Amino acid sequence: MFTESQRALFSYWNGHETVAADPDRIRRRLFKALQGEDLDGLMTKIRGPANPDALEPHERQMVDVLVFEAEEKLLEAIYFAFDSHALDGHGQGMMEREAFKAYRDWCEFMADLKKKDESLPTGSTLSEQGPDSQAA
């Protein structure tokens, strides 16, 4: 028999309705979608340099490209992990801020579960919150 924390379902807005999901399935699908990409490295790229004003214009342009590519990769992984897709022309799917919010909420949910039950399989990098600047 599973404990209450092992049976805890994660709920999130999928762009159409609030759904409940197995948080471990989300974790597994997120890792699959990232295809071995280091999540900490991806998050570092998304956050960009600490002092972008110190960069030369051509360096800023290169950083912008890297940030864009990292955000795209993470968003695609989130859509896959959360069984959703980007907002389409019919208003169906998740807006980017909704996707990043679902991801951050899931990270917090998993961190809380980990505190309650140390045997739960969570990756240390996934206990980090998602992109700070993406969801408001």
C-alpha cells in the first residue's frame, strides 16, 4: 500500500482545464524530452549573463540566440511532459507563461514531496524553480 505522499497527484492548468497527473510520469517524460540535456546548464542559458550590459553588441546577439534556443528546448520538454502543446490559432493549448508556471509549480510540488518522503525519486536539478523571469 502506498503512503498518502506517494499517492499525491499534481494538478495544473493545461490551457483548457485543470487536470491531475502522476508527478513521476511528468518527471520521466521531462527527462525523456530533454534527451540527456543538463537542466542546470539549460537554466543557466535561459537566465543569461549576470551583467548583459557589459557585453559587446555582437556578444549580446549571440547570448540572445542561446537564450531563445534554451527556452524553446525547455518549452517543448514542458509541453511533452505535461501532455499539452503551445497555444494555437484556435486558442487551444498552453501559453508560455502557463507552461513555465506549471513547471515551476511541479518543481515546488516535487520538492515538498521530497521533504515529506525521502524515498521519492526526484532529480536534484528538478527541485530548482523554473525560469525566474518567465511566468508572471
